[in-house]
Amino acid sequence: MANSWATLGVDLHLEPAGSSGLRRGLTDALRDAVRTGRLAPGTRLPSSRSLAADLGIARNTVAEAYADLVAEGWLTARQGSGTQVAMGVPPTSFGQRGTGGVPPAGTAPRRREPGRPAYSLVPGSPDLASFPRTEWLKAARRALATAPFDALGYGDPRGRPELRTALAGYLARARGVRADPDSILITAGFSHALRILGALLGARGVRTVAVESYGLDVHWGLLRSAGLATPALPYDELGTDTGALSDEGAVLVTPAHQFPMGMPLHPDRRTAVVEWARRTGGLVLEDDYDGEFRYDRQPVGALQGLDPGRVVYLGTASKSLAPGLRLGWMVLPPSLAQEAAEAKGRVDTCGVLDQLTLAEFLTSGAYDRHVRSARLRYRRRRDALAAAVADRAPEVRVTGIAAGLHAVLRLPPGTEQSVIQAATWQGLALHGLAFHRHEQALAEPLDALVVGYGTPPDSAWAGALEALCRVLP
Ligand SMILES: Cc1ncc(COP(=O)(O)O)c(C=O)c1O
């Protein structure tokens, strides 16, 4: 079918029929119109009723196509102002959606809303527009339909047994974690788990938790708010030097993928940290925030597998699914499981329906399928980022890209702040490495950007990459 609509002053030729069905055809046609600039940012689209009448198709088909494009970030829908083309969408002639095409030099600058960055490459978030809504809904429906009525009570402070059992199986298979469902505690993300551990360690008389020279200030802050000191371990070309541990009561590390530098903990230092824990009775807190996303070879297995009696394994759905779910998990040494459950308490729990949904998502195989397709998407973006930087800014070295959703771009000395400032003027939000550096870090400061290439929706990826290339020295 070929048709056009002239409602609300918009005259647009659409060919929504294709072998894959009307809804898909209309979605593709509209996406294409936005991507190529035929529908400019801010354009108000006709109501689903009038577009359906114009095209001679069912209203639901139009409503569903609009909903798909809102979820992907191409359109926005607001009560009272209808459906519009999103402001952050650049008209672009390069790169296929989701393929991470490399932008050519010299593309015209894009318009942006004043005051608010049009693009973000800040690390810390997956592509929220690709959250598997349909699969999640299916899992939620099945979970609710089959949940026993008593699942809706206050329940076990450790979390739903269905989820703890599903996680024990998944973590053993995918991450090499040795887990018994009884030693797993469900939390509202990693941060919640860290708060619980801070309280538990403080109550046990621990005063100091060593952390890495590079990391997240907000996590160190959670430990400090429990009264713990958080000195930094040295960092060198092999990564975090765990050989420098002495009488601290615990250490917080990111062994599979150092955040943000991006390398795995060196094998000698993996052994060193476990030996330190055995020798001193210390505890290793293993932050496995994005262990699923490794691109060039098998993921590095969890450190916890080396000594489940001395390592607390911490995982989260924030990178693999979405931070808004606020779902995380701890696998505790059996001797600490009861104490941790008490530190968490009965009140401070996570919603049962989301826990049951995640359990269903894991056991049905939907989680594996989602991670596999997300891995492909992020891998393409990573390759496009590396290719674009090599082409447009050969002075800049891209590092830490074997895994995860971010890369570290090493800049010429003394340029980090000016690049970030230039990015702000271009409407691009960026983080420099200085933002992630511990105030007591001993190593020479490096000028670098921490680029969260997983963050933008597909619709904004090419524009974000182009904006980045423009500001690189
Ligand atoms: C290093 C690191 N650890 C853990 C997390 C996850 O934290 P949460 O589960 O509280 O969202 C993140 C998310 O940005 C992270 O970057």
C-alpha cells in the first residue's frame, strides 16, 4: 500500500505495507521518515485515529506503531500534546539503525534544545529504549498467573525462593559462581547491597574497606556513611594492585572488568586478593556489574568461584536489563548469610512481582536471549566507536573495550577538561576520567574520557558519536 497524509499540515508519503505486516511496515516507514529528516524534531504527528483513516488501516495498528517508536526513542508522547518527533533525533544519512555506522567527517551540526544535553555518552546505563518490554510483560503475566497467593505476603527477607533458585542456576552456568539459594540475598540493586554490607561490616568491628583507585564515588560514599574508611589501592599497568592489601577488613573490587578502566584483574592479583582474604580473615566484595558483556572471548569467570567462603559476589540487573528495576543480588559466604538477611531486615525488601518476573525471565531463557541480542548491539557500537575515533582522531587511543558498555579514550595530556567543555557546548554530556579518580589515588593522573556507548537509544547513537568525534583533539 502506498499512501500519504495531510492531517495537521504534514504531508508525508508512507509505504507501510511489507512482507512483515502492516504494523511493522508502518513502524519502519515512520522511523525512516524521522531518520532521514523528512519528519523534523518536534513535528506533531496526527492522532492515531486520523492517520488510520488516512491510510485506511486499523487505529490499533497506528497506535502500536507509535508506541514502538516511543519505546525506541524516535517519538515522544505526552498527555495533552499528542505524539511528536523526539527533539534529540538527528536527521542522518549514515549508519543503519542498530548497526553502529561510522559517521563521515563534516556532517552539519545538529539543532538542540537549549539548556539540556541532546546526547549523553555518560557511562552507567544500558540502552533503555531496547528494554525487552514484550518479553518482560509475558514473563510478568506468567509469573503473576502462577504465583501462590502467599507470595504476596511479606515473605522471606532474603527474597523470593523462585528468584534465588533461578539465580543460583544462572550464576553457576554463566559466571562460574558457586551459589546455594539459601546464601543469596535479593536487593534493590548493587548500591542497596553495599549499604547492607557496610552495616554488617561495621557491626563486626571492621573499620576499613580498601577500594580501587578508579571507581564510583557514590559507592565509596555508601561505605563511608557506614563509618568505614575507604583508602585507595595502588593502580598500575596491570590494574589494581591487590598485593598492597594489609590489615583492612574488606576490599571492594571489579575483577571481571575494572570500572572504569576496563581491564580484568590480572591473574596474579586475583590469586593475591584471595590469599590475602584467607590469611587475614578479610572479605572480598566482588562487584560484577557487567560480567555478561564480553565481546572478543569468553567472559572472565567470577572471583567468587575461587573461594566462596571469603568472597561476597554482587550482581545487578542495572546493566543487563535496566537500573530502574532496582534489582540486584548478593551471594554470601554461608557463614554470613543469616547476618546479612538480618541487616537487610523485613521492611527493606524489593517488590515481589518484579522478583517473580525476573525468576520467570531467567528460567524461560528470555534473559539469555536478551543478553545475546544486547551483546550484539553493543559490540557493533563498540566497533563503530573504535573505527570512528581511529579515523577522525588518530591521536586518541581507545582502551578497555574488550567488555562492558563503556570505553576509555586516552587523550593528549592536559586536554580532558577542555574536551568536556567543548562537548557541553555541542550538547553532549560526557564524563572525564578525573570524575572517577579516588582523591588518594597515587598513580599519575591520566587525561581520558569514559564513554558510555551503551547509553543512547539507537535513534541517537549516530548523532552522539558524531558529536563526540567533533570534540576530540
Ligand atoms: C561499577 C558499577 N557497579 C555497580 C553498578 C550498579 O549499581 P546499581 O545496581 O545500584 O544500579 C554500576 C552501575 O552504574 C556500576 O557502574
